[in-house]
Amino acid sequence: MLLRSHGIKPRLSPNPLFTLNQYYLQFNTNPIDAQSPFSSSGTQSSIKAICSQVYESNQQQAFSRFLPAKLNLNIDPYSLTHEQAISVVAHLANESGSMVALSFFYWVLGIYKFKHFTRLYIVTASSLIKNGNFDRANEVMQCLVRNFAEVGRLKEAVGMVFEMQNQGLKLNAETLNCILGVGFEMGLLDYSEKVFDEMSERGVYGDFISYKLMLVGYCRAGRVSEVDKWLKEMLERGFSVDNATCTLVISLFCDKGFANRALLYFDKMVKMGFKPNLVNYSCLINGLSKRGSIKQAFGKLEEMVREGWKPNVYVHTALIDGLCKKGWTEKAFRLFLKLGRVQEAYDLLSNGLLHGLQADRVTYTILITEQCKQANTELAIAFFGKMVKAGLQPDMHSYNTLIAAFCKKKKMKESENLFEEALKLGLVPTKETYTSLISGYCRDGNLSMGLKFFNRMNDHGCVPDSITYGTMISGLCRESRLEEACQLYETMMDKGFSPCEVTRLTLAYEYCKKGDSAIAMVMLERLEKKFWLRTVNTLIRKLCSEKKVGIAALFFHRLLDKDRNVDRVTLAAFVTACYETDKFALVSDLNERISRGIG
């Protein structure tokens, strides 16, 4: 039931999405008459005085048909009542016109107690509708949406917008776009889409901006299927995207593994008259190269040049990256349109430099990174030397790449030499630098060196993260130094880091192995419930696999205390382990708790 108790007839949508609950909208178009519930002579006098001030303030300013005046009123905002405010708006709209009424409306909105006063918006919009000023009435509804959204009342505001349409307001695309923009800012993607659909059913159709908002919102949320749907519908309606939206869409499709889809839409938009810029081409070429679609990437490079765009170093870098990943071995390098196998990258890069490519540190770093990924540290060092010879000083990222590669190959001496070399150049090690070294030493069984670099992190302003802490904790656990591992775990939690499941499980299991299950249980209690449940379920299964069913039973009963929903895999593992170890009583106790619904 929509506003029926207040004499306003609702017009029902054929498929209503929104309903309103008991708004008190007692107003009429001229509330200073004898029928008004607040029409005492004193009230009428004060309302007329306010109206007079508003009118005079408007007259003192340059007249504009497009912008309401900014009022300078001698009125105490705290003494102004809600009823007076709506009466003034209605009277001004009736006697002085829409713009004068709007000027007071905006002045009143500057007073906080009126900002979320529903009837103010309704009276103002209704008065403007009576004057036939639907654009300004829509403007009022847009204010309602934005202001109510600030206090979490967006859906209520949208419901009122639809109700005002039932009362004769001709909604426009700007109001739809306002709702969509606010909805996406609040993360209400599905709700915004429902608003779009409801608007369409009510005869309010989205424009270019509406579709752009839908695309941008879903792109930022990473929802490929919805972006595909809305882009298809947008193009079918004859709208094309702008350059910024094009970049967002292409990036999303490519990042999610749909580079061919991105290419299809790109070509379709170009046929519709879309003019790609350098960033659009660079983004598409980068996405195609990462996917390994080298021929299509070079095809777009040729198209880009034909359209008058000069490829920059980032385009060349993307192509080099893609070619390295592809590993082509048969075609010679010619103007960076064709490339050979990875082992020839050094010669190909030199050839590219002869043809005018100004390779930068990023280009060399990608080549170094690709060699490191293939564990070819010798060729990586060769590229590193070439970069230095070209006068490009390596940055810490370049050193990090090499240090990580040598650490993975357990060449810790070389890693440490690179670290010291970077320090001599005045470079500042990063968290990634230290994490690679710490991981390498711990993996190598050299915990003392791992601790040495862990303690050196503060020297360069590096703060350990969950990965760094996890690496140290795992290393300490391997050497049964549980007290130190637990101290690091507590420090990590105190600093707000969430330990990964491997770290949580490793430390808890090591305590259980020593028979200190109570410490393990206390340690895990600090976790958020969802992490606690996941870790304890995994721990129970691991304990059962080691036939430590007594300790597993303790954790299982604690699990039932926190969650009634028993994991079937965990239960099956526990029951099986109990039967295999003749611990039937443990199964009986557990089944009794589950059947009673305790936990």
C-alpha cells in the first residue's frame, strides 16, 4: 500500500520493485490557507515573513533561469520548524515560481535537521510538478537520493522516487544515472541493476552515461559476465564507449583470460566509429601479448601505426614480454614485428636498439625476469650486465628479481653478494628483498642467517608482513624452537597481520606433537571465526592421519562449541581413525553431542 492513508493515489508498476512504508506526506500546494493544520495567524505571519525575505534576496541577485539564487536570510535556522519549511517551499512555488522555491529548498538543505526530512523533498518536488517544471523536480529527487544514501537510506529514497513518478513526475535519465552512480559507490551492484530494469519498465531508458556507469561499476568489481552483457546491450543500442571506459573493459577481459573477447569488442567498436587512443592500443596489445596471442598483438601494432600512433616503450615492452613467454624460434626479428626464441633475446634486443628502440629499465627487467622464471640465472646476469653497460642503473626491483632467483636455486652466497652490491649503490632493500633472503636461508636450513636478515629489516624501514613472519615461524618449527615461533606468531597477530593457513596449522600441529594441545588451542583462539574453523578442521584431519585421536577429540569438541555444522570430511576422518585405534568411546561421546545438538 503506497501512501493511501494520505489521499495520494498510487500508480502500481506492472512489476513493482519498490514499496514505501508509511511516509507522512501531509501537504498541499498552498499550505497557508484556512484548511492547513498549521494555519494559525502567528504561523501564517512568520511564513509570509520568511517568503518575503526569500523573494527579496532573490531580487537582489542577478536573475538566472538556470541556477537558483544563493540566499542571504536573516533567519535563525534552529527556530525554523519542519512544518514552516515545507509551507514556505509550497507557497513560494505557487506565488513566486520554481526557481525562487528552489533557492529556499537549497538554503534549507544546508541545515542538517532538514537534510533527511522526507516531506521537504516531496513537497518541493510536488510543487514543481504542479508548475510543470519536471527537470527541477528530478533535481530535487536526485538531492534526496544523494543525501539519504549518506545515512544508508538509499533504497528508501529510490522507493520515494518511484512513488513520485506514480504521482505524475516524469523521471529522466539524469535521475537514473544519479541512483546508479550512488549505488555503485556503495557497492550495491545487483541493486543498481534492478533499479535500471525497473526504470526501463517504467519508460525511463538509460542513456550513454547510464551504460557507462554500469560498465565501470562491474569492471571495478571484476565481474566479467555482467560487463559482457552490458557492453553487448550498449553497442546494440548504438552507444559506444569513451576511451577511459574502453581501457577498463579491455583490461578486465585480458586480466580474466578473455583477450580474444576484448579484441572482438575492440574491432566492433572501431567499426561503429570509436577512435582508439594510444592507451587503448597499448592496453590491448599488452593483454594479447600476456595471453600469448602474438600475431594478433602485432596486427594491432600495425593498425596502431597506420592510425598515426607511435608505439612507445611500453608497447615494445609488452611485445618483448609476450615473445619471451611464447618462445618462438624460427622467425628473425624485424622492426620488432617478429621475434625468435628466448635464448636469442639478447641479440634481438641489440637489433631493436639499432632500429631506434629506446629500451628502458622496465624492458631489461622483463627480460631478466623471464630468464629467472626459467631458472636461467646466467643469461639473466648477462642481461643485467647489458643494462648496466647501456647506462641504465638497476633499481631495487631488478636486484630483487635476481636475488629471488638465486635464493630459489639455493645459491645463497650469490644472493648475499647481490644484496651487498645493491647497498653499495645506495639502493634501499625492500620487504620483498628480505623475504627472499629469509626464505632462502630457512629453506637451506641456515636459520641463524635467516634470523640475522629478519632482524636487519628495521635498519631499512622494512616491516615484516604475514609472508615474512610465516617463513620465520616455519623455519623455527622445523628446528623445534616453538617458544620463539610462538612469540613471533603473537607479535604478528598484535600487529594486525593474519597468518596464512600453513603458518597457523604448522605451529598448532607442532605443539600438539609435543603434547601441548592447550597452548595450540589458546593460540588459535585469536583467529577470526572463519579462519579458526578452517584451521581446526584441517588440524583434526591431520591429527587423525597421525592417529593422534585423543588430541583430535579435544579439538573436535571445541569445534562443536563454536559451530553446529559438522564438516563431513572431518567427521569421517575422525571416526575412521578412532576405529583403527580402537577408540570407540571417543566416537560414542562425539555422536552423543551431535545428536543432542550441543555446540
